[in-house]
Amino acid sequence: MLRLRQIALVAADLADAESQVEEALGVELCFRDPGVGVFGLHNALFPIGDQFLEIVSPLREGTTAGRLLQKRSGDGGYMVLVQTDDLDGFRARFAALGVRVVYEAVDEGILGLHLHPKDIGGAVVSVDETDEPSEWTWAGPNWRSHQNTTQVSALAAVEIQSDDPVATAERWGAILDRPVTIDGPSAVVHVDDALVRFVPASDGRGEGVGGFDVVATDRARAGTECTLVGTRVKFV
């Protein structure tokens, strides 16, 4: 099993970013994780079905997230978290492929391995396993009471922009042991419940998470797009 479970965005102004997301997607804040303080951040998490959209924002100078804000000239995508039921197998795979684990995120019932961005390319990636597959500790104990699917019901895809989308997709496919479909200059890695789409970097902001797709509850909204927290959002 390998699911797209969470996407993280980075914003200079957390309150403004929260307002954007709540208004456009109709989602509810479910948790602020004090654990991100170790990275010099504060955050907000929103359930989209049983997947999650996170916004992080720096609290001090010199954070990785703050450097990304500067590098990519403002708010945008930050991180992709996928969920597996075989983390030991992935750990062995990372070692065999020379992929460095730069941080192990541990909390009750969950363990996440953060991969070195230079080893996978395109984004900060975490591969996580939970004791109970339906749970997600990073979203707090009461996230189900904040599920609101009146406007959107799931994350369908995350979009990574890259100077070499095909090579980056093939690297992700090898590391995550998932199939890759190539379509001209673009490519897709298929996880169990979503797509990881790789496209050319064409907005002048360089490599990174450029967008994501959400399933629109109102089907009349499907096919429309907007920009939230510096990130392209497609309603499908």
C-alpha cells in the first residue's frame, strides 16, 4: 500500500493562508501540531476526506521552510507525505538506492522517514507508516470531527515541477517502487489513490510542488482552477 496522505504548503503569513484555503475549499482546521516547533515552524492542518492539507510558516530566521520561501519567491508547495504499510521494506530500498533519511519523525502510532531532497528531487518527501492505517497522528486526535466534504472530498494528485520532469519521475518511481507513465515532456508516478504528476518548471519559480488536484463535490466545479497559497489548484 502506498497512498498520498498529506500535502504541505509553506506561507509567510499563516493566518492569511488559512483564510484562503478555508474560503476556497470549504475545509475546517483540525489541528496545530506543536511538534513542528522543532523546525522553527507553526502550522495548520485541514482534512480533505481522510487526506490532509497542511500549511507551515516560519517562526524564526534560518528555517528550511523560510529558505524555500526566499528561493521560490513566495508562498508555495513544500512537502509530500505518502503512507505505506511496509516502512521496513522502504527503509531497505532507500539504503540500496543511496537515498539518505535526513529525519525520523516519531509520534504515538506513527513513524515518518524524511528523505534528502537532493536524493529524490522535486520536493521534500516523507514516507510514513501508522500502527492503525486509518489513523494519522500528525492531524491530531479529533480530525474526523472536522471533516467537511461539502466542497471537496479528496486529494487526487500532486504536481511537481522540474527542469527534467521525466528523469525526476523515474527517480521517484524507482525510490517508491511505483510505475511511471511518460507523456512527452511530462510524466506521472502512480500511487494507490492518487497521481504524482511531473511537469516542466515554466513559472520562473524553479523546482518544487507547484500544484495539486482536489475532487470537487459539486461536479459543476470540476475543470476549474484557482491559486491558493502560491499553488495551482485544479478541481476534478
